[in-house]
Amino acid sequence: GNSVTQMEGPVTLSEEAFLTINCTYTATGYPSLFWYVQYPGEGLQLLLKATKADDKGSNKGFEATYRKETTSFHLEKGSVQVSDSAVYFCALIMNTGFQKLVFGTGTRLLVSP
Amino acid sequence: SAVISQKPSRDICQRGTSLTIQCQVDSQVTMMFWYRQQPGQSLTLIATANQGSEATYESGFVIDKFPISRPNLTFSTLTVSNMSPEDSSIYLCSVGLQGWETQYFGPGTRLLVL
């Protein structure tokens, strides 16, 4: 079946450091890909998405590029802030008929001043 | 996007009781979804709720335990019945916009069962 694999956390960084959170997927076909963020005590917020190969999603300084050849959708940010501390979920959904969102296990990011 | 609210935001309940969670959206949507997030875990889809039809449950979830209502295009409820401590989780509703591909989530209901 379809699945998403994320790097295990927590990822601990100092403020202004470069962030990469790895995400790879397995799917029969070409899914749409998403990053969601969950701040402490809150629900999930859609951070960015990409719907086809080579698309780059971006929002709030975060970026991720849909790489079909490596089946990856790594999340990056050039300079993290303390306020970026949260859990980040990678997810996919197939575009053929109704399919459900498939989530990765989440990666906790801790940014210290 | 959509503005989604949930009530209650959190609750502490006794085992054997039931809790109904409400989800309200600020626009009409066809597809609404209910998820469970157990402590420290990712999200698991409980069911899909379309207006005017029975909810569709995922494997491992049954209507007797998690009855769902969807009376109109802006509202849904999920009931957690005959609760046990294992039901302690965050319950989130989401809606599908731009078709069903992109989902937006409510803030969640944090449930603790003693």
C-alpha cells in the first residue's frame, strides 16, 4: 500500500540554523504531497503542498520539492526560529478517485535560542 | 482555506460514558473527515462523513463505537461511546477543499478518559 516515511526526531537546532526534515514515499502512481505542522496544543495546519513532479511548495520560509526520481519531498528552511518548534507531518494522497490522506509518523523540531 | 471550530476543546470523562464532539465549518463542504491522534502518534482516519449519506468507517472503527452525524454541509458530530482509557486521544475533524485532495483541520478535541 501507499506509505510515507519520515526521519525520526526530535531534531534539535539552534536559532538561525538550516533545517532539513527528510520525507520519502511509496505509492502506486503519482500522489499529491503535503507538509502539515502541529504547534504545541493545537491542531494541524497545512504548511505547503505539491501536486506533481518538480513542483516546489513554499510557505513561511519553508520549501519542499516533489522529486519523482527519488520519491522524496524533503522539508527545508534556511534559518529556523524558536517559533518553528512543532511537529511536522509529511502526507500523501492519491489523485485517482477518492483516497485517504496517508501520514508519516511526524518529526518533532526543537529550536533553542 | 476554511475556518473550522471544534467543541469541546478538551474534556476529562469517566469510563463508560459517552462524549459528542462537534465540528463547525464556515463554508459549505461536501467531505468531512474525523481523525484520531493517540498520544505521541500520527493521525489515523476514523471515518469519512458526507452529507446525506452514512459515514464510511475505516478498518478498526465501527459505527457503534463512533457514531457520526452529518446533518448539513457545515456541521458534523462524532460521538465516542462507552469510553475507556484507551480512547484518550486528540480527535480532529477536517474538511476537503479544492476537491478532496487538500484537507484543512480543526484545532482538535483533547480527550482524557479516567
